Amino acid sequence: MTARFQDQTSAPALRKVIGAAAMGNFVEWFDFAVYGFLATIIASQFFPSESVSLGLLKTFGVFAVAFAMRPLGGIFFGVLGDRLGRKGVLSLTILLMAGATTLIGLLPVHASWGMAAPVLLTVLRCLQGFSAGGEYAGSIAYVMEHAPNDRRGWYGSFIPVSTFLAFASAALLVFALESSLTAEAMTAWGWRVPFLLAAPLGLVGLYLRWRMEETPAFKAMAAEDNTHAHSPLRETLKSQSQSMLRLGTFISLTALSFYMFTTYFSTYLQVEGGFTRPRALLVTMIALVFATLFCPVAGRISDRIGRRNTIRFVCAWLFVMVVPAYLLASSGALWKAIPGVLLLATGALTANVVTATLLSETFPTRTRYTASAFTYNVSYTIFGGTAPLMATWLIDTTGNNLAPALYLMVIAVLAGLGGLALRETSRISLMDDAALQPDAELSLYPAQQAAR
């Protein structure tokens, strides 16, 4: 498939594309985020224990187990997406996520059903993870395959925007509930409200996605190869394994930084900083709003300086700033905790924006959904899903409340090695599969790419 099949999407149509993809992605991650922000309550309701640390470990253990399903979901939905198209698969993922989240809101607790309650919670979390496995990479591919070559960072940044906005909205809702309800009411029924909102939100997202059009890149591939005889998984592993390994190494930092500041940091502020739950959520919410607003800025910058320079910035920033971020957060002072979490958020949002573009720019159309979904979800399972668990375990084992920061520094070094082994792809055409093959010779300078 070559660039002659390029279908220029009009600006109004592109806005609709971004709106449908971002809205569906928002619903997916709002549902997923609620669990992390309610971790301390879920621990008391489903994993009662005399030890706060033990209850949190069990709760975050279920959080990690759900991530183990994401690579399976990535393979399943990725293969479907590469065979049948992006639109139908993205409609299915949001339906599964909304259904599982709603059921969590209706689930009896340990006091009522005993061990059956945490078992069912784990099953529903696994279904959430399976659904999420096909969501993010599919949404990104859908937007990128419509976007102009020189502005993919900008347009693609609105998918991370919807992700951060989903986490911010979840934090705001939980904060509002914590502030307006008594502790007894929040424990008895208040925690269920965010989960039950999944039903109406899911229906809205499903409606928007069902009305989407298929992408130009997929339609061009289908026109050239209407037999669909290829095997996406086998072909992906055979031809893209080297690129998947390099990209996956960088995404490990994206995953770890993202879940450290969106999910774990609220717990860290409570346990190590002595913050109340509403106060900790307020700090996290401020950082999430900051990330939401600055993702497009990071996308525009990435388009100008290229992906490799953005990778250099991300790895260096997180390596240098993570220790000051944790020191400020553990001080117990609100005026210190806010700039501390913003330091971490800056690196995390930039990592997410450049990852969004790389997921589509690294792989050709016929294997893009499969390769990007599998790579993204394996990295997120190993480093994102275990982030709260590892952070809690490291502090509990070492007695050092900076242990999570040191862990992230090590990952930042490894991510730099893997990310900088990738080629510069900021201006290539996603319609030109020859330019996306592993052995293609690509210039490191975007201006030269544009001149091709």
C-alpha cells in the first residue's frame, strides 16, 4: 500500500473523528480510574484486614491481575481490528467495559457474600482489563489514520487528553462524594455511585462510536487486499518483533509514570504524607487537570522537534524530577504536594503524548492494531498494572518512602535506551507501508522526511 491512496480528511470530519474516539476513550478510562481512587474503601469492603498495608496490597493485587488480561484483550481485539476494521471493535470494547463496571457497582461486599465477593470483583476487573486491552491502541490508530502527516502529535494528543480528563473526572466525582457524604455513608453506598454511572456513559459512547466511518488507511488496505487472508498475529510477531521490543521498552516508562501519578499518588499522599482522602484527591485532581490542558502543547512540540527528541526529554525529566516530586509529596504540606505532583505529571503527560503517536507510526497498516495493542498492553501490564502494588511493596519492605521514585529512575534509563533505538517517524505517511517496514531507511530529521 502506498501514499497514492491518501484520503485527506476534512477539518469538520476530523473533529468528529476525534470526538467519537475521545469520548469512547473517556468512558473506558473513567470506568477504569474509579477503582484506583476508591482503593482504600474497596480494601475495607472486599479485603477486610487489621493491617492497612495488607488490605491495600490485596486491593492493588486485583488491580494488577486485571492488567494481566490486557495483552490477551490486545491480541483478541487487535486481530479483529486488523481483519475487520477499527469501527466495530471500538464499539465492542466500550460495551464490555461499561457492563463490567456497572456490575461492580452492584456487587455485594465481603460482609454479605464472604470470599465470593472478592472473587467476583476479580472476575469483573479482569473483564475490564480485557476490554481495555483493545481500547487505547484502537482509538489512537483510528485518529492517526485520519490525521495529516505533519500534525499527528497534535491530533493524537486528544486521546491522552480524554484519558487524563477521565481520571480527573473520576477524581472530582470521588472528591465530591467524600466531601458531601459522611464516612459511614461513603463506605455503605457512596462508593458505588461512580461505578453505576458507567451505564449511561457507556450508552453515549456506544452511540457515538457506532456512527463512525472506517479509516482511510484501512479502506485502502482492504481495497488492495480484499481477501484478508493474512494472519495478523503471526505476521505481526514475525515482522515487527524488533520494533515492538524497542517501543515496549519506552512504553514501560509511560505506563509506570502514568499510574504512579494518576492512581498510586493519591494513596501515597494519604499513607506517607498524612493527607485525608479528600485532600489527597484534590492534589491528584489538580495534576490531572494540568495534564489534560497541556497534552495538546506537548503534541505540538513533538511535531516540531520530532519523536526522538521528545523521548530524550521525557526520560531525562523523569529521572531528574521524580525524587524531588516524592520529597515534596511526603512533606504533608498542601503547598508542597501540588508542585511535587506537577513535576511528575509533566513527564507522564509528555510520555503519553509521544507514545500515542509512536503506537501508530511504528507499524504498517495491516498489523498496526495488533502490534500496537499487544506492545502497549504488555508494557502496561508489567509496569503500569503493578505500579501501585510495587510502590506499596517497596516502601513496606525497605522502609524508605522514596523507594518508588528510585524504581522509576531505573526504568527511565532503560526506557531511554529502547526509545532512542527507534527511528524518527514524525512526518512519514501512514499510508506508505514500505516506509514503515523494520528495514526501511528513515531520516532522523523531520524536514528531510517532509521533502521525500
